[in-house]
Amino acid sequence: MQKKEKNTRKGFTLVELIVVLVILAILAAFMIPALIQYIERSLEASDLIEVRAAYIDVLAAVTEQDSENMSKTVKLKQKQDDWQSRDPITIAGVTHSKTQGDTANWKGIPTAGGECEVYYDRAAAVIVFDWKGKSTAGSTIKWDEKLHGILDRTGILKTLKYNQYFEIDSKCPNSSMVPQVKKEIGSDSLLNRGTWAFLGSSTNESNRYLFWTSVDTDTVGAGKQIPVIVSRASGGFYISETITAARSNKGKSYVAIADHINSFNTFKDYTTGTKYDTLAEAYAAYKERVENDVRFQQYKNTLPE
């Protein structure tokens, strides 16, 4: 008669399994963020290659005077806003760091699922990298955003003197304030599109304003009449118009959304007519004016969706 062998094989005990799981969790905590960062860097590297190729195409078009191909748009693959892999960034000999804000060659910051339009700016005679938010049919804008909250979060107002007049124009190069504001602008904010300016009183909300237009002022140039949404910090939106103005800062030229407004009373000229309670209502009225007013129909392609 055969003698049964005793099974001496043992599995993991509960304690051993817990130890293994803890070790795996610790490893994952270190490895997963590193993996995500590696993937994001790879996506950014791919975006840079495609944007560089677009630059070469636009440069060739400029050289050959091929006006139909002086603009190329690259859909970005990166999954996070702004650059995660390096600073500064160099593309085709153009170097830009985060602290510079907008320059003659560089507008905005890259956003997740956004795009980069590479185009030739005839007025400035330079090729521009214009980084934008999503522009696909599924893109959204946060229409209930408190736009003046963007400026409040920067802490800039607290550094200014009582009732001091200030201007922060999104197109101003070498500005110390513009990068602070842009840092607070989300990827779904209207301020990622077009041109904006915060201006007015540092302490009196009734005399503090935000001017916004879908138009890129550097592209249209100075002395041009453009439509604007004017928002008062104390509440209310108005549809108005301004004349773009040539400015310079620290030796760099740019085009502002409006000429200098020399007194708080002058703001009344921009806040006449219908008062809208929400940004969504104001934008609908703005869009209607751009589409139906012959003076502004040339800007229909600048309207965000």
C-alpha cells in the first residue's frame, strides 16, 4: 500500500501579502509620477518638433511671398498647461522664458489639448508663435468666471498706492505684472483669447475696469477701431469700441487695446448703452456686433466659441 506524501508546500500568509502590497504601493508612489512626467516631456518634445516644422513652412512661404501659406496651426499633444520639461524654450533660434510674458515673437502659453498658430506678422516683420487654448468644436469657455477675481488673486492691487491709476496690458513686453496675471488665467478663461487690459483705480472698484477684445492688437496694428467688452469691477458689462495705440516698454514696441485714459471720468465714455449682468450675455451682444457691423466684420474669424 502506497504511503501518501504530506503536502509541505505553503502559500503566502496574510501578513506576507500585506507586506508585498505595501512595498508595491511605495514603489508605485515613486514610479508613477516619474512615468507621467516622462510621458509629458515626450509629448512636449513631439509638439516642439511639429511647431518647428510649421515655422520652417511659414519661413519658406515668407521667402517665396506665398501669402496663402504664411500661417500654420499645430494641434498640441501635451496633457498639461504650460511647459513642464524646460525653461526657457528655444524654437528655430527664438528663445523664450516664462518670466518674459508676451513678446513680438511669442504669445500666450501652451495649454492641454490646445494649439500653436505659427504666422507671419507683416507689421512687425517677424514670425510669431501664438499658443492658444482649445479651438475645436468641443472647446468651452467658462462663461460664469469672475474675471476680476483673476487680478485679485495676483495680489498686485495690494502693492499699489491708495487710488493709484494702473494699466496692465496683455500685449506689454517685459512687464512684471502681465506674467502674474497670466499665471492665474485658467485654460477655459476668455482671457486666453484675444487681447485684454486691466486698468483704473487700485482701490475703488467703481473706477476699475477690464477691457477685452477677440482681436490680436499686435496683428491689426495701431490706429485701428476695434470692438471691446468693458467690465466694471463693481459689476456690469458693456459693449464699446476703442482705437488701438502704439506703445513701448523698455525698448520693446507693442500695440495696446486702447490709448491712455487720462481720468476716471473718461471711462464713462466706454460704459454707455446697454448694461449686461453676465459675461455670457455681453459676449453674445459682442459677437452679434462683430458679425453685423460692417466696421468689424473683418474680425469674425477671431471670435472664440
